[in-house]
Amino acid sequence: MPRIGASTSVESRSLVDREPLGRAVSLDFKLRWPTAILGIEPYLVLGPALLVEQPHDPSDPFGAPGDPSVRVGAKAGAGFNWYLTTGVTLFGSYDLTTTGVDALNGSRTKAPATGVPTEHELLYGVRLRY
């Protein structure tokens, strides 16, 4: 029987050259299917996301960050846990975070039209329990 769980995640990204510095906070709902076949547990993740971006202009001599903009969006993903033993797990996931075009700006000015920001994340590795 599939299990549903909730978790939160915070992501931080730092881009160069006039790109915004930002954080994404999401409330993730995870739907997991425990299977007995080879110990693999696939799952889906879906939830709302809040992205806060703060533009940075490297040509500014004082390095003062710009006014932050807040965007509401969504996060979706899929992944798996492969239980090799009780203490060793291989895992992999792909997540997509996207927002709408409209932003809620702290400066009350219109944000430049940069399209819909979308972030892709591929994560994999080995988890050890001890």
C-alpha cells in the first residue's frame, strides 16, 4: 500500500554575473511505494514552493544587494531508494522547481521580464546507516 509523508526542503543557489541569489523553500508531499522486488522503493514528490531571489550587481562598488522578489511556485520530482542491506541504501532523485511569471517585489517596482524561472536538480548517492 502506498504511503504518504510530508517534509520540508530548503535549497540555496548562487549564480554569477548579475544573476539573482536565492533560496527555495517547499513543503513536499511524498508518495512512496514499498516493493519487495530487489528492495527498491520508488516515490513521487509534489508540493508548493516559495522562491526568494535577491539580485546582485557585481559592478556595484559597495556590493549592496538589490531588493528581494518573492515568487510562488511548485516543486515536483521522482526518485528511488534501493536498500542493499539494512545499513546501505543507494538513492537517486530528479526534482523540478518552477514559478509563475508574476513576482511580489519588496521595492514595489515591476521586475524585469526574465521568463519563468525553472530549476532542475539531479541527486544521487549512497546512504550509510550506523
